[in-house]
Amino acid sequence: MKRYLVEPGKKIVLAERNPNDTRAFEGGKEKGLKVLQELNLELQALQEVLYAEQKHRVLVVLQAMDTGGKDGAIRRVFEGVNPQGVKVASFKVPTPEEMAHDFLWRVHKVVPGDGDLVIFNRSHYEDVLVVRVHEYVPKSVWKKRYDQINEFEKLLAENGTTILKFFLHIDKDEQKERLQARLDDPSKHWKFRLGDLEERKLWDQYQEAYEDVFNKTSTEYAPWYIVPANRKWYRDLVISTVLVNTLKDLKMKYPESEENLDGVVIE
Ligand code: AMP
Ligand code: MG
């Protein structure tokens, strides 16, 4: 999965990344879905120890263009995990109260505590993406945010938070198909906003803004992965693999009882 990692300090060109790529997995979709199932069981087990141990904090950031598959990835990758230790935080257009604070205020409030795994469905990165593309704040303001974000993530990392950031990379044709599918299915109309068509017109500006995000904010302590996401099974497989491997590396253990349980008999 190293090939999808944005190496800190190394400039990437988004157009050179193939959203159809399925290279890292030989077996094709059918086999891929089986492996995904196995990874899902592993993730469930790892999350249980994470919750029991109350030592580590895990933050998963998901960003994508509209229809990129954030909702689907959350549903599939985290299927079956214990809701007690897992939370999803979704970031929408800021409320007046949020607007009256610095852009990280609403974010810091919902970062994971000990034993928690928190998934960000959109994130503080919107403040250098949608905000930049629409010039909601002047350049002099958003320009400073990359450093502010790096400092913020460093603070989290130095305080026991493992951070993984995933960009679900689809292409413009795939977005067209997915928007059309939403339009054709009344049960998906709630997800379709006419505004999405206006955003689509800004595709190139968004790609450019994303490129800056990767080139400025992929760090050792909070790396970005650019996940080929035209194929949903492969997208989920990449995210699951990175997540499971990262959690394994934490070498988590179930805590021992603080009491001596030797010879305890239950009457
Ligand atoms: P959705 O994720 O489809 O429910 O849409 C949420 C919307 O909120 C998207 O259009 C985002 O671009 C927008 N959004 C999220 N964060 C911000 C922000 N900081 N400033 C402006 N718009 C935002
Ligand atoms: Mg939407």
C-alpha cells in the first residue's frame, strides 16, 4: 500500500494517479471482497483491544470530491465494529457559532480520546478546499492554514493519536455516472443537491487545491493516502489494509486485571 502513500516532502501530481488502479491486488473483485471480509474481522478484533486498552487514540480522515464514496467506505470498512468505541464526525457548512471561532475549534472538540476511533467524514481540510475554491476567506487567511493544520495534527500525534488521512480518488467521468445514478433513483435524491452540479464545474480548481493539500500536509505523523476509488471494492480494500496494518503496529494488548484473580471462585 506504500504506493498510495504521499511521501512527506515529495511533490505529487494528482493527474498521474490512476483512479482505476487495482494493481496492489491480483485476485480481482470476487477475491477482493473475500479479503475485505477477513480484514473486517481483523479490524473488529483490533478495535476491541483499542477500546479495552484505553491507551491509543485513532483518527481516520476521509476526504473526496462529491460522490467519491466517503459514506460507502464508512459503511463497508467499519461494518460490525463496536459502536461504543467508534464515532463518525461529519463536517458540514459551519454554523454561525462555528464561524465565530477559528476553523479548528469545531474539529478539536471531536477528536478521539483514549480508546476511541473517530472517523472524520470531511474535516478541517474543507477550510483549504471549498473555502479556498470559493474564496470564502482571502488567500492571506487560507494560506496560513496548511501550517496551522500541520501544527494541530502534530499536537494530536504527540498526545497519543494515530492519524490516517485518505483521499478517495475518482475521476470526472465516474462522478458523472454516480450523480446520474443518484438522479435516477428516488431513494437517492436526498443525497443529490443541485449545488453539486455547480461544484462539478469547479473540478479543476478542486484538483489543484487537493494537490496543494497533499504536497503541504502529508507528514510522518499524519500521512495522506491517495486511494484509487473508481472501483468501490478496491477503495475499501486499500483503506482496510492500511488501517489494519497501522493498528497492528500499535502492538495493543488487553489490560490485565488490577486485582489478583488467582484462585477466585464464583459461588
Ligand atoms: P455533505 O458531506 O454532502 O453532507 O455536504 C456537506 C457540505 O458542507 C459540502 O458541500 C462541504 O463542502 C460543506 N462544508 C464542509 N465544511 C465546510 C467549511 N468549513 N466551509 C464551507 N463549507 C463546508
Ligand atoms: Mg453531498
